[in-house]
Amino acid sequence: MNSPKSHGPALNVVGLRKEFRVKRGGRARTLVAVDSVSIDVHPGETVALVGESGSGKSTVARCIVRLIDPTKGAVAVHGRDMVRMTHRELSQAYGDVQMVFQDPNSSLNPRMTARQILTEPLRLHTDMNKSARNARAAELLSMVGLGKEHLDRYPAELSGGQRQRIGIARAIAVSPKVLLLDEPTASLDVSVRGQVLEILHQLQQQQQMAYLFISHDLDVVRRISDRVMVMYLGAIVESGSTEEIFSHPTHPYTKALLSAVPQIDPDERRERFRLEGEIPSPFDVGAGCRLDNRCPLVQPSCRAERPVLAAVSPTHEVACPVVLNVERIAQAV
Amino acid sequence: MTANEPRNLLSVRGYSGGFKTPSGFKNVLDDVSFGLRESAMTAIVGETGSGKTLLALSMMGLTASTFVKTKGTIEYAGDDISTYDDRAYRQIRGGEFAMAFQDARAALNPVISVGKQLIDACRAHRRVSAAQARDIAEEMLRKVHVPEPAQRMRQFPHEFSGGMAQRVLLALALICQPKLLILDEPTTGLDVTIQADIMELIVDLVSSSGMTACLITHDLGVVAETCDDVVVMFRGKVRETGPCAQVLQHPADHYTQQLLRSSRFEELSA
Amino acid sequence: MTTSLDPAVETVVPKPSRLSGGAASVLAAIRSFRSSSGTLPIGLGLLGFLVLTSLVSLIWTPYPPTATATGLFSSAPSAAHWFGTDAVGSDVFSRTISAGRTDVFYTVTAVAIALVIGSAWGAVAGFFGGWFETVTLRLLEVVQAFPALLMALLVISILGPGTFNVILVVAIIPLPDFVRLARAEVLTKKTWQFAEAARLVGNRPLVVLFKHLMPNSWRPLLAYASISAAWVCGNIAALGFIGVGIQPDAVEWGSMIARGESDVVAGAWWEALFPGLGVLVLAIGFQLVGDGIAARNRGEQR
């Protein structure tokens, strides 16, 4: 970790909650998509938010930038509260926090050239004149490994990897402090994935941006993040340094997730840790642990009370009293 | 090929072809040759545009009408099936060859119950009564670990999760006891835990039935964990073929090496 | 890849059509022609022809279109009067091509008004939702509950006759369709990532809507505009025919048909036929252009 913590976190999320009202069979029900999620990301640090579909990880990102409004909780970017901002204030705040989207095929306006896409944020957030904006657009392209010849191309004239680089260039155009990366490599081929990750790494080195990296790809997460938070059905079930999570996964869900990743090299393979069935509907979550019906370690107490995050080590937290007890005994011995 | 090696169920030799487009002929497959060993699981690996899906469709005789074969053969049971017309193909498709697709929910008919789709498929290729077909269908669902199969038979594809729909699609493919099962990215888009369950199921079903399987994928991890042989494709050409252990641990081809490096993130400086 | 795996599905034979073979194949040919983009040049050609004759009528007509007694009354087409003359001796050819100006102008203006106002209204309703959208949808239901011509009569009786009022009335009739279409377009596109990306760049919501979303939606709207123009010109002619809003002796196809209608029984078919053909060519031209644009949209989406 290379974060100067004295300046405080660049992104600070506390107790984020998002409810959706869903009409189902005539009556409205409340779906809790995100439940008391707290995240700190420091300048120059990459925190990965990991989970499967329906875990709420993308909803967290969308709440942070107020593409949707959170139901409860606080979001501060560089100490400024995002939740209470007006639309006008938000437009300005988008100079500090930006997002790279999952699918570069749909995140770029098909009727705008790379130049138009890249100069638009500059026009809105800086007082650069036209030639300065064009120069900056060319500079941005070179920062993501593209050339001037790509400036006047439309998205349809670029490959998937090139489009995603344009997406990254747009996000960093106004030098944000915080970058939300919503599965930025999920739709790319492996050979292109590496290039895009490398560009993101270089940019972070140069500009000390704070990255919140949302992904379901644990291989990628392991390579690029400093800390990992694992989400399941809207809540964080385990969080810790990348090293601790991958070498010493503690929560049953984390274990199941990590052991399911197929590995090329036989000595990297883990023994499968199996959960029953599939992720249930978020409507069917009881009062206790969200994993109660799938977990092989389930105890009667698990169904009574919802577990909260508790420390395994100073940098490692897990929301499972059952494994926590085992850990404590192991540490005591 | 020596005599004591197990024989190939299907051999593709020098297969080339492409599409007629308004701007001229576009070659997509270039001199592709490989064999599917009987009772083995062979992976065809490649990135976007490698031609791997087109190859699978060629084996199934399901290529679009704009596709033209320029040369080569696909040999199965002593015949070149690439010369078959649709009527002839229908004899082997479903009965002897079956295929599972990437987007299982889209591949199932949305307005017919899952049970009826299974029963219809069963009766189309096997001489059984309706009642027998129903029993076979239910048994098939049990085999692919769909919970409460009797109830699930009455449901429609949209009531199934992506993972469950893929299981149904497998049941549909296997109900006619095919000799060859082609799987086109069967777990792409599914979560990793579900992917692991489905791949385990596929390996179980294939090895217990002695079926030959061909897995189209871009994920070398999946290949390493589930397949016996591998065919590496790049821009319509076969770059390397061989047993998985050998190709993935000691790749001879430059592109295969590069693909493995990318998959292992070796080019990252961090 | 959505090819059905179900072997039962593959063997399904198309159901025999109830129509006889010949009629069915003609219909099928028309349908496949209409769904090809080849209709676009033909439609443009027809419209171009009408615009050209209208322009010519500005500088030259064989006789002044409003002049009466240019020859015999109700005389059949001849070398002197190509389309014949009507009951007061006006030259039908001169009147027909001059009337094209009125009808083409009324149609284009009315559709343009409906397109611009309807699209903007629908786009805003779809984008912001809330009470504005609810009120809009209820209002559309009320307006569309009236038969189109009945509504036109109602509005004209309130506003009184006059060029502008006629245009306004025929614009109001297709307006709800544009509102609905634009709303639907925006609803499907507002969750596209590029719309969210445009918001995150710092654009105001209205800028996101009109600069980023709508430019990606104009094709289906334009296709519909052209198809609705075919109806609009028919409605204009209908208003002229029943003499509402447009003066009975106006140089307008609908009024001309009304004037010549009574003479058709007496054998003077030319008085009503030629203005009728004008309406027909205008309507078919717009319809073909609309079909052509729609077919191109589908082609690009593939």
C-alpha cells in the first residue's frame, strides 16, 4: 500500500443503504439492494469490491456518484458530502469523481467522435479554450496508449479495447481524485485485458488516484488491488488486504467464491468449498445471516441475528461469528 | 495416427470457409484440422474473432446461409458431413450430435414449458410413448441436478435462473443420448460459483456416459480444469493442438504462449 | 446465438396461407418490398416530382389557376386543356399543379410541427418521468379517444377557418403518436451507459437528453414522420373536401375534388380524378420514404 493516510480517505462511504420499491404480484415490497456498506479508499490505493450478480456491488458505485440516490448513509469525496448535493453542485463534483463503465460498446455515444467525447468534460469543468482542449484530448489519448489518428474516429471504428481506453481517457480527462471502475475488463479479451489494466496502473502511479474496482473476476482483483471487500446479497461479508483474503479466506462465502475460480496451473487450485443451491431472491432473506440456507457451517444462532463485521486481524474483518470463534481459538493456541 | 491411440469420433481436415458480404468474400476459417478423440473432452480455445463458434456451428451444420465452405472435410462415421444438406444433417443433429449454447434462456423456447420441450425433444429422436418420455425427461432433470424436477417441468424458461436454464439446456441436449456434445461457451455470463457447478456437472455427465464432448471457450482456466485435449485458434487458424497438460504447461506456439502469459497477468508491471 | 436447439422446432412447416397462392405471393412480394430499403429512392422520386411540379407552377401554368371560363365548361382533356376544364371553365391541369403547393406546404409544415413539439414533449416526459409523464399519458388518452376528423371539426369550429388553423389542426392529430414514440425511445435509451456517462461528465439533464439521447433517436421518429405525413395530406384533403377550414374555391386538392365530385356522375371524371391522384401520389411517396427509413434502421441495428 502506498497511501499517505495522513490526508484522510479520498472516498469515504459510511452506512450506505439502498432500497428499491418493487411491485410484485400487485403489492409493493421493499428490496434492500445495499445494506450498511462502509468503504474507505485512500489516494493511490485500489480497493476491490467483489461479488456475484445480485450482490449489489454496482448499485454501490451508482449510489456513490448519485446516478441513483441512496436511501441512507453518507458518501464523501475528498471530504465533500455527495448525498446532499444539488444537481448543479453534483455537476461540479464530477470533476473529482469519475467512473469507467463495464461495456465500452454502450458507454460511448455512437454519434460522437473520440475528440468530442474527450473535450466535453474539459469544456464543462475547465476554462480551456478550444485549441487547449484539443491538445489535452490528444494528450489523453497518448496517456491511454492511443494515437492522434484516433481523435476523429467514431466508436464503431474502434476495437473493444480501444473503446474502453477512450472510456478511461474520458474519465481521467479532468484529473479526478476518485475513479470508480465498474467491471472495466469484463467484456474484453484476455490479451486486451492486460493492456487496459496496465494503463490503469500507470495512471494511478502518476496521479495518485483512488480506485474503487468493482469486479467479479477474482484473478484480476488479486493482481491489481490493495484491499478486497467481498459482497453478498447487498452486504459486505469480509474485507481485508488482498494478501489476507486470498491466502486466508475466512468467510464461508469468500471460501466458496475463491475455490470456484478455475486455475490454469494445478498447484494454484483450491479444494472446492461448496454452498447449497444458488443465490436466493433478495426478498427471501431472513433476519439472520444471508447465507443461512446455503452454508455448511450454519448454526441455529446464525438464523437469529444478522452478523456484523468483526476483526480477525487489524486489517481483516469478517461477518461470521462461527468462523470468527474458530479463528480466535486458533490464534489463542 | 498410430493404431493404439483411441480413434477420433470426428475429424476436421483442411476445413476453410468464409462469408459472402456486400464488399466481397471474407475468409474466416483457414485450413483448420483437428480431431475429437472418442470419449474425450476437447476444448477449442480462442479470443473474439478466432472463428471458434463458427467452427462449432460448422460441425453441427448450423452455419448461416451466407457461409460458404471453400475446401476441406468434416468426417464422421466414414462420411464427409460437411457435404450434407439440411435434411441429411437433421438425421444426426439432435440424435447423434447435440449442442448447448451460451445464453441458455434465449436458446429455450419461451412459450413452451420446460417439460414439454424435453418431452418433444425426446420423442423426436427416440421411439418412446408420451408417458415414457415424461419419465425420461424428469429423470434427465434430476441428472442435471435441477431440484424438484416434477414441479420444474411445468415451468417456463423465464422462471429459471441463468444457471438452472443452462442445466435444462444440458438435459435437452443429453436426452437423446448423443454421441457428441458441443458446448458453446456454456458458462460465459454465469457467476463463478455457478460456472464451477455447471462445469463439474458437464465433466461428470461426459465421463459417466462415455460421450465425446467439445467445449468452445475463451477461458484457459476452465480448459485446464475440465478438458483432455485442446485446440488453440487464432484468426481462423489452428495454432496448436494436443493434450491439455502438455499445451498449457509447455506451449510450443508463440500465440499460445502469449495467451497463457495474458491469462496469468505476466505482462503487468505491478 | 439464439438458434433453437429443440429438434421439434426445426421441423415445423410454415402453415398454408388461407389466401390463394397467387394473391398470397403478390401480398408477400409487396410486404417484402416494403420492408426493404429500396422503397426509399422511389418514395423520394415521387415526392421530388410533386415538389418540382409545384415549383414549376410558381413561374408557369398554362392558364392562371384561379381564372374561370378559360375554355368550355366541363370539357374533356384535350390538347388545349390537358386535364380538361371544370364546371366554371377553369383549367384542371393548372389548378392541380398549383394546388400541389398548398397541399405539400400544409403537409410538411403540419408534420414538422407535430414532429418537433411531439418529440420534445415525449422526450421530456420519458426522461424526467414523475407527474409530468403521468399527466401527459392521461392527456394523450383523452385526445386519442376522439376520432381524428371529429376532433378537427371541433377545433376548427372553436378557432375558426384559416391557413394556420388548418395546419394546426392536422398537426394535432398525429401529435400524440410522436409523444408516445419519443417517450418510448428515451425510456429505452436513458439507461444506456452513454446517457449515464454523459451525466457523469457533468452535463445538465436537458443537455443529456437533447444532445446525447435524441440524436440517437431521430431515425425512428423521422420514419414515423414520413408515414404520418401520408395521413396528414389525406386529412388536409378531407378538410378541403368537406369545406371545413379551407375555402371552398381554394386551389387545394380536397376542395377541387369536392367541386368536381358532382360532375363525376355526369361523366366529367377528370375534374376529381387528377387532384385525387395528386393526394394519392403524395401519400404513397411519404409512405414509401417512411418504410425505406424504417427498413434502413432495422438494417443498421442488425
